[in-house]
Amino acid sequence: MNQFHLQQEHSKELQLFEHIAEFALKKNNTIHLNSFPTEVTECLRIYYIMDGKFNWIINQQHHILYPGDAALILPGQNFGAENNVLDIGTLSWLHIYVDKPAPAGRMISGKWSSLTKSENLTIEKILLLNNAPVLLKLKEAGLILQDLHTELVNQEIGYATRVNHLLDQLFILITRQLTRQNNSGRDFPQTFMKLEQRLRKNLAHQWTVEEMAALVGLGTTAFNEKVKNYSGFSPLNYLINIRISEAIKFLKKQDMNITDIALDTGFYSSQHFSTTFKKLTGYTPSEFRKINSPKK
Amino acid sequence: MNCIITIELGTNAVRVCAFDLQANVIGYVKGSYPTFHAEPDYSEQDPEQIFITMLYVLKNFLTEKIYPKKYKVDCICFSASMHSVLAIDKNGVPLGNAITWSDNRGKKEAEKLKSSSLGKKIYTATGTPIHPMSPLIKITWLKNNDKEKFKKTYKFLSIKSYIIQQLTGEYFIDYSLASATGLLNIHTKNWEADALQYAGITADKLPDLAPVFHSPGKLRKEYQTSLGLSAGLKIIIGSSDGCLATLGGAVWGEGKATITIEDSGAVRVVGKKVIQDEKQRFFNYLLAENYYVSGGPTNNGGLIFEWFAKQFGDFKSLFDIDYSIENLINDASKVTAGSNGLLFLPYLLGERAPIWNANAKGAYFGLNINHERQHFIRATIEGILYQIYSIGKTLEEHRTINSLSANGTFASIPFCTQMIADIFNKPVNIRKNSDSIGLGAFLLSAIEMGIYKNIDEAARTVVLPDTYKPEKQNHNIYIKYFKIFERLSTKLFEDFEEISNLQRMENG
């Protein structure tokens, strides 16, 4: 492939695609000072290595990328090369504008995308939770970028739709790879433990089974079955378990009001909390608090 | 129709089982809870999550499996893992998580006490080996390292004591669990003054002692209502998992021992006498009515083979470890006993009985150019079972063992059960799909309800046929390699220590 550099407002190829900030392929044959300084942008940046070896700092972490590897840089993360120098080699990159700066969410759910709302939320969640920005051996990403370039340059019939589909496809590919890469696929107890830690860290969030399954790198059917087998509970019931257990600790501490406890532990309302709590324990939260209050 | 429910508060999960009054299993269900490792040596569990998980599982079980079959629950009997410590304040509120048996933070405290003459005296009185697992050491650690929590503590409970207090309002510990704390004199059945003093506590910091048949009180009304249980329901405090697995394990009487291998493992015998071991290698726990369960525990059971499967097994689909293990066992059976001279020391998690060396490590030994993948697989299994044999063999210095009964997920894999028979050169019996702990808890309840006259009669109802006969030829091969295994396990003492120090430095 030849080099190219498309930029929003400069390249007519991007006229129909306001969300694409930049799309390029570069063959770097010489080393220039300050050719790749650390920068923070509000774009979501995807880099794909075709040739060479690149020493990069992504979000304060040092990474080495080889051909076939991809990197994903979230809006607001800093990214640049070691010594600010772009290494010799060939690489392609794509910068996408996001609706709002992360981490407020809704990163890629621009009008251009045909992903459903819930798919979008799940993908965003996984990208935001992800702490390993380098995707190893993702050759398919290279192929999608190639197709994307062909569509943009040739502008054949239906290309506007195809371009946006390819972007969706790229995000799906990256998300799936991320969930798989973070899990060995061999140690379910350990994977489940990691998931539990994530749930506890953000208990107030309304977790869906799709989100949980994606974090583990499984489809929802397999995920349901594995969790049930391992824990004895469906994923959502296991989550209720954690919620009530945490709520009990707050109730016993005596210094937080019940509505706050309900919302902090992920119930929709104090009513929802009360009903669930009573069904399981026979006590309403305030009765339970009372029997555990300091003895006079 | 009437039934008895047993609740086991296990290491990773609560298991609820229902029996009819003829000891038939009506139903079974489990619910897991996590173990947290805030630091490498720490193992903790959330007492509230254990409580809620138990309640949730029990409620669903009753409404889905028991009530539709028109059963009425007469009695609920508890069992639990040994050695847990949960500190609570004067309002009964937990001061953080419970510390579980596998927690090793008290290593230094244990080493110091074990090598002293006081340590020897305490071991002789309490029957619990001086080890970080023991609540004696855990409380001592809190005294030395978490003074604020130690000072605030109203009582040091076991997880089971806490669960029972939540249900009934009363603080109790049964003699079985108490005998595994390192704080109870197993001869006089009172808290041991020397041990209490060493831990820096008085007896009122511990729950009240009660026999395993004791009923600590009525189930709180709200739980009666939410669970649909009657006011006449009897709660029985029960015993420990180890003691009940022995009671339900068909090893009553002379010449028998039970082998349990789950993640970890143990070899146990039961008798009216305590085993006094000079080298402090065995535990002696009180079952009931002057019966003692004696034996030795290992850290390295089925968990080690799972480790092997995760690293070297084939995975057909994500997380399908059962498939992987099945294939490994199949491959292991393609080579002959002794793995052509490849030996495996399974001490990946350090070891307890009989070498009691926290620094012990794993090793493959005797490797030559002709060894293949299958030899590694078989050697790994053989190493895990040689270790079990080394406990059994040491026990035989004190007791005669003529036959064995095996239970637990790893020991009941047919290939492993046969290998146990061959290595020990003794017949092994096994119950299919067995839950010896639940059955033991059922027997306790049935005695209390008058179905059996006493523990002797109840235990003798559990009889199993010998299903695995030893093959002499294999035994002769195993026994030759075992000699080297045994020597290596102690010979490498200094090297184990040195490499442990290096590994510790490496891991910061």
C-alpha cells in the first residue's frame, strides 16, 4: 500500500464523515527529532503496525509493538514515542471524534454507527475499563483499515454506508479481542474473581449480563452457564448477593441513610432495596438496622 | 414426610443438603463465595456475604426442592471449615473480614512458638499443630500487628459461630471446632490457660463452648417467616468438616483410615485415644463423646493437578477444565506405574504434614531424554499421591491401617483411587457422588433425634464395599520410587529455604 494522509477539513474523501478526524498510512524511513511527541487529544486513536518495531509510551506505560499489533488510545490519555522519535517502520492510524470527552461515556455512539444502544454501551464500558491498550496480533484490523481506505478513495456506490459499517466492525473486533486477551480462558475461578472485583468497585452501576459476559470474554449463554455452574447463582442473582452483603455492612455502621445505601449498592430506589432485602431476610432494612444497633 | 437439612460452610462455598430420616439424599445445592487475598499471605472472607449466600441458597432450596415434595424440616445441622477467626465488636458487628484456614500471615509467630518448650506443651494440651492456620497463632498475630483491632475486639468467633449468632442471637462454638483453635485443652475440654495467655486473651473473649449436639436457640422469628420454617425447628450446632467427613466416611472401628482429597487433602483415623506424636506432626480433634479424629493435612491436593491442567492441558473451549483433566488422565494411563523413573514433588504451596515446611517447593526429578508428555502427567498425579502416602505411612507408626475409604473430587477419580490402592497396597472403598460431610451432619442430627442410640451405632451404619483392590506388581514399583521421594522431601530442606528467600526478594 502507498502512503496517504487524510485529514478532516483538508481531504475531500472525509467530507461525508465528520467523525473521522484523521486516517493515514506512513512509511517512516528516517529518524527525525520530535517526530512523535507525547500528546493528549479528545479523539479515540487506533494505531496498527505493518512493519518495524515501535517503542511507545501509552498512558504512562511503556509498550513495544510489533507488526500485526494494534494500540488503542482513549480520549484524554497521553501517547507518544520514547524520546519523542517515531521509529522506522510502516504504520497506519485512525482518529475518531467522540461525542463527549470520556469518561462521561457515549464515546463512539455517534449517529454514524449502526450498533444498538446497548451494544454501544457495552463496547464503551469495555474500552473504558480496559487497562491494556495494546492488542497483540490483530491482523484483521489491518484488513479492515485496508478496506476502509479502498472505500474512501474509490467512492463506489454505497461507500458511505460501507465506511461506517467498517468502523463498527473495527470497534467490535477490538472489543472482542480485548475481552479475550484479558482472560486466559483456562482459569474460571480466577477470571470470576476478577469480575467480582470489578463489580464491587462499581456496585452502583446497573450491570447487565451482556456487560459482565463481555468482561469475561464469553457470550451470554456460555457465561450464564459457567457462572451458574461455578457459583450456584445466575449472574444477576450473584450480583444481588454482593449488593445485599455490602448493604448489610452499611446498615450495621449506623451512620448512612437507607436511601443512600440503596443507591450506593446498586438498587434502583430505597423501595426496591427494601423489597429485595425483606424477601431474602424477613427484615426490612430499618428493622435489620435496629436489631444490630448498639445495646443500651 | 420429615427431613433433616445439613449446611456446610466450606472453604469456597456453602453446601446445603437434605436427607430423609432413612439417610437418603433428597436434594443438594451450593452457593459460592470468594476468598480475598489483600496481601500474598492473606486469605479472608466476608462474613456478611457468607451469611447472605447461605440464606439465599437455603431459601431457594426449600421453596424449589423441599416444600413442593411436601417435606417438613425437623432439624438443621451445621458444619464448617476449621481454623477461621472473625473479630466482632461489642455490638456484634464484624471488625473487617474473617481470616480463613489458609491464611499464612502468622508464619513468624508460629515458627517462634513451635520451637519453644511452651509450644510443645501447648501442642500436647490442645492437639492442634502450631501453624499459621491455627486461631491461636492468628489471634497472637493480631495482638502483635493490629493492636487497634485487637483492643476493639469483644469476641473472637469462628465463621460458624457468627452465622449461628445471626440466626439465633447466641454466641457458641462446638467442641470440634474449638479443638481446632489451638486454644482448647482436648483432655480437660476447657480453654487452655497457657494458650490463652500466649494469645493475650481471656476465656470471655471466646464464644461459649457447647457439645456438637447442642441447640444454641430458636431460629429468629423473621427467618422462620422468610424461610417458611416452623417454630419447632431444631438448630444443631454440629461439628467441623474434617470430623464429620470422618464420621460419615465409613472408617469407624479398628484398622481403617479415610483419605480426603479436594483442593487440599488429609488422611484421618478415628479412635478413643489421642495420638501423641513427638515431632508434632498430627492433629487430634474432638469429634464427640470422647472420640478423637487424628491425622495429617496436606496443602497440595487436587489444586496441584488443576494447576498442571491449566498450564499444560488442552482446552477445547474456553474454561472447560473438566475436558482438559479428562484428557490428561487418559494420557497418564498410557504409561506404566512409576512414570519410567520421573518423580514429582508436589509442594507448590509449601507443605504441612508430615514435613511441616512452609518453604517446600515443587520439583520434577529423574528426568531423562526418553521422558514424554505422558510421563509428566502421570508423575504429577503420582507425586500428589506419594505425598498422601507419606502422611498415611507416618500415621501407621501409631495405628494399624488395613483398609481405606476415599472421598473428595480428586481422590474419587477412578484412576486416582486405583493408584491410592496400589501405592498403599490396601483395599480402598468409595461412595459414588458422596458427600461424607453432609452425611456426618445427618448422623449427628439423627442421634440427637433418637433415631440412633449413640455415635457408635450411627457411624457403623455407614458401610461401603471394597471396590478397588491393590495390584501388588504396581505397589512394588511405587514403593521403590517412594523411598527416593521421601528422602528428597527432607534432603532439600536448605535448598527449599534458599530458593524461597530468593523468590520472596524477587516478588518484593
